[in-house]
Amino acid sequence: MAGSRNWEVQYISRKDIFSLTEECAKVTGIPYVMDAYKEEALEIIDA
């Protein structure tokens, strides 16, 4: 929670959490940690 600067559970959304395995991502629909914000990161690298 502190890493996303959400100090209470009520402030955490699905955008603040990531799946640690690809299987979990498939089941829950929550992005796999290696794919999260991938497009944004590639834009920064390519700039």
C-alpha cells in the first residue's frame, strides 16, 4: 500500500495492483507485473 501511496485499503484500486504470475493475470484480469505500464515505459525509452 505504501508503494502506491495509498495509506488505506479503501483508496486502492485495480490500477494499483499487479499479478505476480501470468496465470494469476489470466484468471483475475489484473495485469501481469511485467506488462504493467509497458507501453508508457517503451515511450520513455524510445524518446
